[in-house]
Amino acid sequence: MMNDMRKIERDTVASEIKIQARGVQVFYGDTHAIKDVSVDILDKTVTAFIGPSGCGKSTFLRCLNRMNDTIDIARVEGDIHIDGDDVYDPSIDPVQLRAKVGMVFQKPNPFPKSIYDNIAYGPRIHGLARTKAELDEIVERSLRRAAIWDEVKDRLHEPGTGLSGGQQQRLCIARAVATEPEVLLMDEPCSALDPIATAQVEDLIDELRRNYSVVIVTHSMQQAARVSQKTAFFHLGNLVEYRETGQIFTNPEDPRTESYITGRIG
Amino acid sequence: MTAIVLLALLCVSILGYFLNRQAATKLRANGTRLHSVPGYHGLYSLLSTIVPVVVLIVLWLIFQGPLIDRFTMSGLPAGSLDELDTGGRQLILAEIKSISRGRIFGNPEVWKVDAADRYVWMHAVAGWMLFGIVIVASLGIVGLARSRVAADFRARHGVERITSGLMLFCSTIAIFTTLGIIAALLFESIRFFERVPITEFFFGLNWEPQIPLREDQIAAEGAFGWIPVFLGTLVITVVALFLAVPVGLLSAIYLNEFAPSRLRAVAKPVLEVLAGVPTVVYGFFAILVVAPAIRSFGASLGIPVSPNTALAAGSVMGIMLIPFISSFTDDALSAVPKSLRDGALALGATRAETVLNVLFPAAIPGIVGGILLAISRAIGETMIVVMAAGLIASLTINPLDSVTTVTVQIVTLLIGDTSFDNPKTLAAFALGMMLFIVTLVINVFALRIVRKYREAYE
């Protein structure tokens, strides 16, 4: 049933462009990690980045919310526009940008605080709630959207680090959605999870698509096929192919893409 | 003689090493599968020779001196020790020993010279006996170890047992030393409390450790209330921490989170140089620079400031403590996983918010550890306060007054000719005991706080 729905929705992809990247280059010191990548990422769509390890997909993802700024030796060139605003324009405050572009990491990284405080952290620093009741509501809504409310509602004040790996990752997703971002970046969100937790997170990603533009980096081609509408294949820092997910997996244009999805490279 | 004995032991045990290794190598060359590689067979011989024989030598040397003394005394002609008390006997023994070393004063009696000759002879004999015993014992062990070399002999296990025993021994040294210190403090303190009532020490508000030197001297009876002294330590410690904690914390946070890496590469070592400055130099700094500056500043405001202020000593001590706190904080912040930092930044937290809300709570145990160490240092610090704080114990918490500290009093009580049977000297041990207890209590207390409030990651 769920799969059928996805098929139907896949055809009705919103055409509005959320993120527009043109000629993006990234250097780590002398290493040229991303070579001239241009891509349009659509709103209310799940976009998957696939490719072998070290191909630059995570690096490119981290350009979108300027997390590469935290790495001293990283240098980014080219244009990235979100809603028409240049992300790397000096007038853009990376702090505000990151509030708008949320991120979920490969390894669950809950803060060593209570479950409640983990979720409330973003809303608190951005002043999204005026009263305690509003904050409670945001916390509950975020946890519900991350499909973890029922599991943690009775222990909101226990440490978030005490949850299982899959729960921690959903907690981190809830934490990211609590700040009401418009784009959600996910860097291999399921690589540390077991199959059951992975299925839960994938359902969640599909659910999140209603409100967000989701970009997911994944090593699992099955996962890309299951959750995404558009797929980009990266290889050695180049964006090789970027098309509808169904097409890229059934009828790849580039021989490198075909080799990768059939398991000959990577 | 002892050096020759040790050298002989070393030679024999190295011989054992090569014997065993060669034997094991030969076994292996014949196609036998050994349990342990030849090196372990050699080490087994080496260690099982050295360890017991060294213990034997140490025991021998401990008992040799007293036994020879006793033989010397009992060999004296009958009647020469009659009507002498312990002190007199000790005196004769000392004279014999000094004659044996060739230092002869006046004309000693003939029997004393004879005794000295016998004393020298006994030492020589004991030395040769030790040499012989060591050679025989070590060769015996080497032979025994050689005879045990076999394919299924577990030499590696033997070596591991001996080395783990050695490690255990080394790790207990610190523990037993601590116990010894406690015992020494405790016994002397008990002797102090036999002379001065315990209530006077704990609740007395006067510290005047003068006692009459002669029976008929008219002098103050001496007061031993530790409260003013401890209050002085407390004032100076608080002043020091008021300076060191904020400066240390903020500089560590700046260097760790905000400073460009080139500045950090320069500033961090420079900050740590502060930790290497000898405290006596800090003392100079306090009396020559800080104290006059505070005094003239106070004078310009019309506030009377005494020449030796708690403020001067405390603030210089605070400067000394900055590197402790900052390097502990720096390490603790660096140990917080990068993923937590990224998580907070990705939520749109500023660097300051990340430090304050996420890194800081996670780093609290390390930071508190640094502060604790700083407190212990401040309470126990001696040189700066000896130079820059006062000697008179006054009951005050005004940092512009002159105060004295527990450590200063211990130093002044024990300096010079002292006899260990009057309360003045023994008071130093009681103060030392209290210092020990206070730091212990602070440590235990702080550990509990840390365990309760820490935000553990992973």
C-alpha cells in the first residue's frame, strides 16, 4: 500500500526549485573534493545522493548548510542559492541559514541532556516558543512527527543518550524538525541502524516530504530507490547523473552509473 | 662491596639468560615445537634469578648493621659496660665506629681500639659472606632454570607472573607511602592533643603558639586555636580562585573554540609556561610588584592597606593557578566529540551557545577536576604565602588585611631548633593533619557533585 502511494506521488513531483547549485567546487587543502557540480533540488521532494565512498556526496551536502565552515582547510567556490538567496553571500548569517536548513548526521548525536531538552534546544535558542505550554507543544509535535512520541512520552526527562540507536536517530530527526526548517539534510541517517529502525526512519522520511525538501546521502541503493523521487549519482567528485529515481535505476544514461548500480564499481 | 655483589649478580643472571635461550633455540632447531619462544626462556631465567636475589641482598643489608653492632658490644671485655644506661652504651658504640673509620680523638682505651678492629673485620667478613651467598644462590637458580628448559615448559607464563608481580609491587608503593604519611601525622597529632585540649584547637579563636622556654620564664601560655589560621588560608584561596577560575575558564574557551589556530599554537604554550614558573619567583613578584601596587592604589583612594595583604598573596597565587584551570578545561572541551558540536551548530546555534549549552555541560567533570586541583594547590601552597602573607594570625576576612595561613604557620613552627615534645612543634602536625583532611573532604565532596550533575556523552 505504502509502495503504491509512493509510485503515484512520484509522478506528481512539485516542480518548484528550492536549492540551486551552480559550478560548486570544494577543496580540502590541496584535494579537489567536488568538481563543478550543478544541481537543482526541488521542494517537497526527497532527493537521494548516491555514489561510492569518498565521492564527495557528504561534502556537497555539508555545503548546503555551510557546515564545511567548521573545517579550517575547506574552501568552497561557486554559487548555491536557497529560495534565490546566495548561501555564501557575506551578508548571510550561517546561524540563520542552519536554522532554515536542518541536518541529521550519520551517527546519532543526541546531546547529553534529557529527551525534552534535546528537542527544546533549537526552539529555545531561536525563541520559537513564548510560553512553557508552547514549548511543550512543539516538543510533543516534533516527537510525534519523528514517530517516537509513544516510546518516550513517559520518560521525557531521562537522558537522550539512554535510548537505543534507532530511537536516538529518530530523536535527532525530531530535534532537527523542531526548529521548523525548510530543508532537511540527512547524511547516511540509517547507516548505524538495524533493519527495523531503518524502516521506521524511511517511513519518517517519506512523511517529512509533505513539508520539507529532504536531501539524503545514502550508501544503500535500495534505500535510495525506496525513499527518493530524484537521485543524483556522484563519482570522484563529479555529479555524473541526476534524474528521476525510477529512471536512474531502470535506465541509467551514463555507463558509470550503470556500473555502480549493478555493483561493478564502488 | 655491595656494588661488586650487584655486578656479580647481574653477570650471573645475564649468563643464565643466554644459557636458557641457547638451550631453547637448540631444542627448536631439533624440530621440537616449543610452548614459549627462546627469548622467554632466557627472560625467565634472568628474572627468576634477579628478583629473589635482590630481595635477599636488601634483607641482608638491613640486618647486617644492627647485628654487627650487637656482636661488637657483646664482645667487649666484661665489666666495661657496667653501670651504663642506653645513652652511655650508644656513646661507646659511636666512639668505636668512629675509631674504625680512622677518626681517633684523644687516646682511646685499648679495648675500644680492639673492638674497632673487630668491627672492621666483621664488616669485611659479612661482605665476603654476602658475595659468596649471592654467587651460590644465583648460580643455583640459573642451573635450576636451565634444567627446566623443555618443549612444554611455560616460560612465558612464568615471565608474565613475575612482571605482573613487579608491577603490583610498584603500584602499592604510592599507597603505602600515603598510609605512612597519614600514620606519621596522626601519631604526632595525638601527642599534640594530649597536651592541648582538642576543643581549644578546633574552636579557639586565638593562635599564639608561644610557650615559655624555661620553667621560670614569664610568658604567655600560648593559644592554639586554628580558626584564625584556617580563615587566612580560606581568604587567600578564595581570592586566588576569584582570579584564576574566570580567567582560566574564559581563556581556555577562547583558545579552544574561537581563537585562530595560529594564535592558539602560540598562546597555549605561553600560558603553560606560567605553570613552570617556580613559586618562589611568584613570591618575589607578590612582594616586590603586587603588594606595593595594591598599597599605593589603596592609599590613593584613602583606604588603609597593610603591607602584607591577603589580596596580594591571593592574586599572585591566582595567576599561578590559571594554567591549571585553563589546561584542564581545554582538554575537557577538546574531549567532547565533534559530533555534539556539529549537532548544535547544525541546529543554528551560535558558537557561544554551542559552548555554553552543549560543550560546557559535557566537559564539566574535567573542568571541576581542574578547579579541584587548583583548590588543593591553593590550600597547600607555601612559598608565595611565606613570602607575601603575614605571620600574625588575625580573625578577619578582609582581603586588605594581613593574614597568615596554615602552611606559613607549619613552616614557622618547624624552622630552627625544635624539640619534638612541646605543643609548639607538635601543633605543626595537627595543622598538617587538618590540611590533609580539608583537601580530602573537598575532593570527596566535589566528586559527588560531579557525578550528580555531569552530562555524560556515550
